[in-house]
Amino acid sequence: MKQWKSPGVPVPGGVIEPEEFTLWVDEAVRLGELPAGIKVEELYTNEFNPYANGTYPPASNEEGV
């Protein structure tokens, strides 16, 4: 059965890139929810992600995993 995949982090290992947040930060600034000039990198970290170094579990990019 095919299931909808979330709009979450689109790469194996869940490593987050600044570009993935820019759209949401811009919108939050426009709505007054975040201050203008905030740096995207202040909003997330890959520090605790064991895959941030570019190594992923072998099955991480297979469908359904």
C-alpha cells in the first residue's frame, strides 16, 4: 500500500540544510512571529544527528524505510 510521505526533511538521515528553513522563516518574519534579521542557523541544529557527517544506514534511501 502506498502512503503519503510527509513534507519533512527530504534526505536520508534527516540532515537539515538552511535552505529548507528559509521559506518558513521568511513567512514567520512577514507574519511578525519572528524578528527580522534572524539567522536561519539559529533555529535548528544537526549537532545531535549521527548522520550529519554524510554516512547513512544502508537501507535509509530505500522506499518504505
